[in-house]
Amino acid sequence: MASFYLFLLFFSFFHSISSKNLILPLKLQSLPSGSLQNPPNKLSFHHNVSLTVSITVGSPPQPVTVVLDTGSELSWLRCKKTPTSPLWYNPLRSTSYTPVPCSSPTCRTRTRDFTLPVSCDPKKLCHAIVSYADATSVEGNLAFETFRFTNSDLPKVVFGCMDSGSSSNPDEDSKTTGLLGMNRGSLSFVSQMGFPKFSYCISSRDSTGVLLFGDAKISWLQPLSYTPLVNMSTPLPYFDRVAYTVQLEGIKVAGTVLSLPKSVYVPDHTGAGQTMVDSGTQFTFLLGPVYTALKNEFLKQTKAVLRVYEDPDYVFQGAMDLCYRIERTRVGLPVLPSVTMMFRGAEMSISGERLLVQVPGLVKGNDQIHCFTFGNSDLLGIEAYVIGHHHQQNMWMEFDIANSRVGLAEVRCDLASQKLGIGF
């Protein structure tokens, strides 16, 4: 669920919403000769620790900044009747804000986001608590509201108006108003709006990129390789049935495939071990046996060019225990082997420069500390493989909901932006 780059968000609304293509600027905050069929309107979208988009909500419109999260269902905003931050949303100022009563069928909608059943508050309004894997949570009332993207009004969007909660990173959370849920659940933003497909392309540098809702004809984009979504008809305790789950079949470092049976990548009888594509998570996490095998192979192939940071007590972000010492005077990293995740029908190759990330503020002598951008799910208590947005950079990522598949293609996202005529 959530490097510092800037990219754009393209919205191509279909059905009853609009026939226009709309572009919003995105940004990643520590929290791109084919063209679209119609000239887009521009807004901004950014990315960093979290992928965020700035929109307006309510009547009259209030500006909000929300995290784009393909791993979550319910969209929510921090609601305050007396906001102490300009980013917070005030329901009392909006004539289109309508709380959901307990008697409404919407209040009985089931979602994995609600770890506890919804309840009635003293005013007989629908009260919900949303909890996340990092032990943070938010709670408040479900409500209907108008969400606005440039000139398009999207009325009666179900969202959470959250007035309390806990945070693992208060400094980053203070920069956002809430979250835009993008998974396949019935309450997600894409489901409520009826989008059959959306795509994004995250730049690996401080330049523009793209995110697109709907289907655009882009002649210069190389054919996508598709991997089917894994669908589970039977409810299982550890399997998220509305996540974008793909089947990981192997991992290779340069040309060496890890010597592991394919069964290690398959969910077990409880559903543990699914592989989720999650824009709300920054890095990628693997279950213990696979992480250990990858770590050992990467150590083996890089021992001649990298010096390990020997501190057994240091674990970056609680799950990344392979770190290196890089001289501060060095320009760039040494040449490193790529790591490729092999899916059913498609591959995602991660270049060497995206395999290490500098730890902010940590210096040992003349060295900066850089850590491997794969982590151990077991250390986080997560029973799944999670592919974060850092490893999705310079990949065209298409989420084809209608055909139950994810498409991949390598592309320079900054050049994609230029070809689509996007700039600042």
C-alpha cells in the first residue's frame, strides 16, 4: 500500500461518464507518433514514496491529494469539521455530501478492507474501520460525494469520511488527504465508475510519465505481453480475491534461474502465497524461501563489485536486510545484474540501477548505505508476494479488468510522455 519522480495521469472516461480523455498530474511523494484520440485536459499526478493525485471533491469543490492504490478497495478522505491542514476535507462545507445510513444496502457491502464488520454509530450512520498490513488504520463514516477530475463530475461515489486513525509515518501522511482504492472490489473507484481497463507508466527519473483510464490506441507502443489474473472462486483466509493477482513462476538473476520448485510460488490451501501487483507499496516483497534464494544469488553475482554492509542488527524498512557500502565520492552504481520476475506469459525485468536504493541520512565513514530493493515478506508478517511500484518503473502496466489480465511492455516512460504530447 506506498525515489522521487513526477508523472502524469491520463483518464479516458467511457460509458455514462464522458467520452473525453482527461489527464491529471501525478507525483510520487515521500509519503508519457501515436496519440490519444481526443486532446486531453491536463491536471497533475505525482509519485515518490506514495503515488498521489490531486483532485477536487464536494460542492463547492475542495482540493484533496490522494494516494493511488491498486492494493485497496475503499477510497477514503481525512474528514475534519475544523481542519488543521489545508489538505483535509470538510464535509460541512459540501452540499453534495450524503452520509450512508445503517439501513442502506451500501452499508452491508462486504470488503476485505473492513477487518471488523461495519456498525451503526449513535446517529444511525454507517461506521467502518479500515486496517492495513502495516498495522495502521482509519475509521469513520461511509458517505456519498461528488469527485471531480478537471471538467468531469462523478456523483455519488461511495467513500470513507475518516475522522480518526493511526499512522506509521505521520510526516508523509500529513501530505495527503486520503486514498483512491483501485482494486477489483465492488466499492473501488474503478468498479464504481465502470472502467474496463486502466494503465500507467512510471518514469525512473524526475520527468513525466502517464496513467490512463480506458482504452487508448497508441500505435508506437510495442505489443504487450499478457499474464492472466488468478481468480479464486472459493473464499480462503489468506487470499485477497479482489487484488490484481498474477502467477509468479520463477525469478532469474542475469541468466541464472533460482533453483526452486514452481510450487513455492503457488498459493497453498489457505490462500497464502499469492502474488499481487500493488501501486500502494513502494518495494517488492517475497516469501522467505524465495527471498533467501534471491539474496544468495545476488550476493554471489555481485561480490566482486559491491561491499556488504556488515551490521546484523540493521534491517531497512523492517524487511530488507541486504545492504551495501557505496563510496560517497562514487558517481552512480557499478554495473549490476538484472533481476527478472517470470510470470505466466510475461516477464518483468528490473535493471541494476533499480535494485539498490540509498538509505536517507545513513552514512558510515566515507560510505553511503544502499539496500537491496527486494524484502522478506516473512519479516513483515505478510503471507504474500507483493510487487511494488519501484519495480514497475519504465514498464507500461495495463490492468485489463474486462478480460481479467495484466499486460506488460518495457518502455521509456519519459519518452512515452513526450510522444503523447505531455509536458510542463
